[in-house]
Amino acid sequence: MRHRLGEELLTGEQVAALLKTTPRFVRRLVQARRIEYVKVGRLVRFREAAVADYIERNRVVPLSRAELRRQIGRAA
């Protein structure tokens, strides 16, 4: 995926604020390579689209009781 020139890059602190978490959590995501990032020299920056992708990949969709029963039945 190509980066659009002129697209604002976010700092780890800004990403933490968007996710309503701590900067340490964002650093851990980077270390585990669970979120896409851009290196600018020694600095780590994030595209807004990368943060949106991370959120979408980690979205949990609720199940109905019938769906839950079917999944439990398959696991047994």
C-alpha cells in the first residue's frame, strides 16, 4: 500500500490518544509488529489509514445466542 505524499503522519502519542490508551501500549504494538508504521530516521510515525486498519482487524462482532451455541457445539 503506497503512502500518499502530503498525508499527515501521526506520532505514537497521537495514536495513543485516538485509541484512548497509553503511549506504552502503542510502542508494544510496534515492537510486536501488530500495527503498520513508518520509520522517519529514528522516529516511528503512523498513517491514519494504518490506525483505522488496526481498529478494523481487532473489531469483535457480537454473536446471537444461536450462533454462539453453534460455535460451542463445533468446539466440543
